[in-house]
Amino acid sequence: MNPLLKSRLVATVVIVLVFLAGMAVGVSLHHALLDRGWPGFGLAGPPHHGPPPEMKSWMLARLDRHLNLTPEQHARIDTVLTRREADIRALMSATRPRFDSIATRTRSEIQAVLTPEQQQKFAEITKQMDARRGAGHP
């Protein structure tokens, strides 16, 4: 086989494999986030109360593991992350009405496109999303 043709064939196979791997990762990530309720931003907005409590612990543990923090650094970073959570919660409280308004409008616009049967299924989907978020969405 011609070396140029062989290298083109190998390059094409590599590109196709990378594309397929990217698709697989994307689909997996999409489903993982869907299960956690994250893609509800367009239909339901972000979670009501800001970042989950385990986020700070996870982040601090990761920093400890990768940076070998001293006890003093650990304590100071814990304070920084606690303040971050409070700031994010305050931001969420301030912007929540806008998210709710967008979510309500988005749901209404989607409902208007659907058949009655699809509207029922859509209502079930949004109810499940709201339950995952722990919300009584508008």
C-alpha cells in the first residue's frame, strides 16, 4: 500500500475514533447531568439553594490531596469556600425571580408547540425535574 494513502487512512480512522469517543463522553455526561437535574436551566432554572453542600467538602479535599495543604491553609481555604457558598446563595436569591420568569415563559412556549398527548408527557417531565430540584416550580 502507498505510504501516503496508508497515513491518510490511519489519520481518518483516528479522527473517526476520536469523534466517536467524544460523542460517547458527551452522551454519558448529558445523561449523568440529566439524572442530577442540571439541564433544567432552560426549563426550570438552577437549583434553588446554590451549590450542593458536598461541593465545598469535595473541593477542599481535592485541594488538600493535590496541594498538601497545611492545617492553617486548610482552615483558611475552608473559610474562603464557606464565604463563596454564602455569596452564591445570595446571588441565587437575587436572580431566582428572573430564572423563574424565564423558565415559566420557556415552558409555556414549549407547551404551545406540543400536541395534547405531548403536553401531558411534558408536564410529567417537568414535574420530575421539579421534584429532583426540590422545588414547587412556578
